[in-house]
Amino acid sequence: MINDMILLENQNVITCSVDKSILIRNIESRKTIKTIENAHDDTIYGIDYDKKNDIIFSCSKDNSIKLFK
């Protein structure tokens, strides 16, 4: 189950889910561009994206906030 999703300007989408993963997918091709498996130790509740610095922020049920570049 997807918990949060961000649509990027380049037709990509970033998602996070209960399986502790973050995925970047292309909307048009429906292909996964990047997978960050086990990004957290528990369900990921939310994500945000800083396009200026190309950083993904995530927060989880494990009480942590992480950054991914």
C-alpha cells in the first residue's frame, strides 16, 4: 500500500509504502527508475522532495527522518 506520493516535473513520481521502500517511477513508461529497499525499519508514512538539492526526505513509524540523494 502506498502511503504518500510526489509528482515531479519530469513525469516521474516518488512513492513510499508500508513495505519500507521508496520508489521512483516514470509515469509514461510505468518503469521503476530507482528503488530504495528497507529505507526505514518500519512503515514509511510520508515523503518530500527538495528539487534544488535533489534530496528525498522520508519519515517513518520507526520515529526517524531520513534523507536520500
